[in-house]
Amino acid sequence: MTRSIFFLTLISISMISCQAPKIQSLADHPFIPYPNQISATDQALSIGAIDQILVAEETLGLGAEIAESWKQLTDQSLEVVTDGAASFQLILEESGQQNEEQYQLQIDNKGITIASGAVVGLYRGWQTLKQLIELRQEAAEKDYLPTGTITDSPDYAYRGTMLDVSRHFFTVDEVKRYIDLIAPYKINYLHLHLSDDQGWRIEIKSWPKLTEIGGTTEVGGGPGGFYTQEQYKDLVAYAQNKHITIVPEIDMPGHTNAALASYAELNCNGTATELYTGTDVGFSTLCVDKEVTYTFVEDVIREISAMTPGPYFHIGGDESHVTPKKDFITFINRVYEILPKYDKIPIGWDEVQLADMPNPSVAQYWANAENALAAKKKGAQLLISPASYAYLDMKYDSLTVSGLKWAGYVPVEKGYSWDPVALVEGIEKEDILGVEAPLWSETVGNSPEMELLAFPRLLGYAEIGWTRPESRNWEAYKARLAQHGKFLDQKAVNFYKSPAVDWK
């Protein structure tokens, strides 16, 4: 009898030791952006139990991507299958949901399911699961995932960042790395500032001197550079594969010295300007009274639009200080007439509200609240990019080497602790398309400098765009952000280690 009890005890101990360890609850995981609904069941799924992923024809590509990442993250193979039962399933549902990015991630003791009405929603769910795997905090968690259900969708449809490749040029590979770094945080728009006084960065075949002349310099007199049309198409496709839409910007009628130096006929006096390598603004303008100006504008819009499948085309419109107000309005209205021919919705900096805002159109609020309100009254949606909170080129503090401070310092906490709806009295949630964090490059000449200003603040802007306000607070966020230092280090990101965060 005693021996029987002894062996039963050994068996019980053995069974307990084989059970999954107690691991961090799904609700306590440091997700960024934080999901809008988590129901944790506080059990564990063995990663070793996941050996196949079931996909539909439409999700074969995503399934292959997941399988490749799964091997890298877990050192275990994941077979992609199209029928039968599987421990990991991508379910493309009948599309009855309002938001294509909505998804449900379910983890139980049988396996993993990601369900959505669109492939992009499945991709967003995969990014959430990927964070769950990458940021496991304890050694005991290496072989397990916490169970529960995440039901999630974004607060705003547009969650973007802008990269100024005109003041300083960034290569295709540098832009691709930036895309790689923003995709895990569910950022879905990359706005490329492709032209300015200091450089023209996109090949236009009908106006070749734009890059032959205008693409040869940058701030400080460096060699500049430009994207061929094939390189630009490659960037667009690369971003699309990560469900990021490129928004091209050709700034006009101001910020146009690179174009004016390339073609004399775009100047009112018929004389080409000198190339410019400084940082002043507001001194250049296209000649609004010349019909050739609109031929030029339409050719540029036509060629870029043909390579850009996204719905938006950014026309700039800011700081046109030497363009008379009447001429500015005439010019913007003419450009607005061109864009519908190429199925593009115009975005412009908030000064464009002086013109007749077509429906649909977007005004990007960056400085002037009155402009934002006027644009709303004219029926435009608003893209929220307040310089004093969301400009990535603002210094963190007085010790930051790169960056500017004309809109004030933007430490990590300030960059996170604002609400797009609360900035301008009279602007409501339904008026807002989304949020965007611009990175102007007057003082940013290379990727390490770019990364220092963008990260970690960009993670906060991603959460502002995705997570509803009632689920956001600084204390909880900074604890989660601390865990992402490991991820950024693994990617060799030159991020700013804010003293306000207890980095892990």
C-alpha cells in the first residue's frame, strides 16, 4: 500500500511538471499599439503544438510570410496548408465588417486563429501575435503563449509618418528600412516629401531636367540624389507588401526652387534660379499666370499617379509667402481640377483652406487652428499633425544634437500625451481622417540621425492613431515602451533612450 502511494505521488509530480508554467497574462503583455479589447483566459498554449497554418488562396502569401517568421522566432517549422485541420488558422470571413483592419486573434489550448474580413486585417492580427512572441519576458515563457482573445480595430483610418527626402536624400534601402521599422506598429501610410527648394527626388520622364539638375544637391551642398521611376515603383510595392500606402507629395506653388532652377519657363521672368542648399523657406513660387505651369503640374501628377495606387496625392501648399494670396487661390483651385482626372484625393497643408476645398479633400493641420476650422467648414477632412506635439524633427530637449526647436521641445511623454480631438475647439472625431508624424530633414543627414528623432516617439503616435483614448495613459504606456527597447536594440535602431523610461 505504501509503495502504491509512493508511485502515485511520483506520477502526480511528473504530471504537474509537464504542465505549462504560469506565464504573463495576455492582458499584461506590452503590446504597442495596445489592443482595444483583450479577454485573457490565463492558460498557456505550447508553441510546439503549432505545426501547420491553414490559409485560403487569397492568403497564401501572408501564410508563407508567417511561416518564414515563425521559423526565425521560434526555431520551429510551420507548414502552410490549404485544406484540412490545422493548429494555426487564417480565416478570411465574409466581409460584413465596417473596417478592413479589424481582426480577432484567438489563442486557446488547441491552437491559434486570426480572423478578419480582409487580408489587411489578418496582417494586423499577425503583427499583434508577432509582438506576443518577440517580447516574451521570462525564460519560462519561451515555449508557451498566453491564451485569450483579442478583438481589435483602429481608432483612426489614417496612421502615418512623413519622411522628407528632399532637404536630405535617403536611398531606397534607407526608406525600406524605415518601412520595416514602422510596419510592426500598424502604421499604414508613409508620406514621402519628394520635392522642395533643395532637391527634386522623383524622375519625371516628360521633364527630365527636374532630376538632372534639381536632383543634384541638398541642404549643405551634398550630392543629393533621386529615385528612378523603377525605384519608386519598387518602394511602393515594398510598402504595399506590408500594407503601408505611399502618399507622394510635390510641394507647390512654394518650396519649388529645385524645379525653378531646372526649367527657366516655370519662372515669371523666364530665367532659371540658382540651386539652393540653405534652410530658408517661403522665397520661391511657380509662376501662376503661365499656362506652362499647369502643363508641368499635370504632367508631374499624371506620371506619379500612374505609379501610385493609393488614393491620395499631397500637393503641399504651405509657406508660399511670396505667392500673392489671389494667385495662391487660383493655383490651388487649378490643381484641384487636375487631380480627379487621375483618381486622386488631394491632401494639402492647412493653408490650402484658402482655396475651394473639393469633396473629398484633406487638409493637414500642422500650425494654424483657424485654418483647420475653415477647412472643416468647407467640407474637408483633417489630418492631424500638430508641430508642437507630432513633428519628429523637434528636439527631445536641449541636449539633442539633431533637430530643431521652433515648435518647442517634444520629449517622449509630451509626444504621447495628447488627443487629436482635443487640440482645436470645434473639431470633432468625425472630422478627423487620422494622425501623421512628419520628419523634416533640414538637420537630418543620415539614417542614424533619422532613427534617433523618430524612435521611440513614433511608437506613441502609432498608439494615438490606433488605440482609443480610454485605453491610453502615460504610466501604462511607458512601462510597455520599456520592453520595446529590446526589440529596437535587436533591429540595431539608434533610438533615443529617454530617461523617463526604465528601459529593459
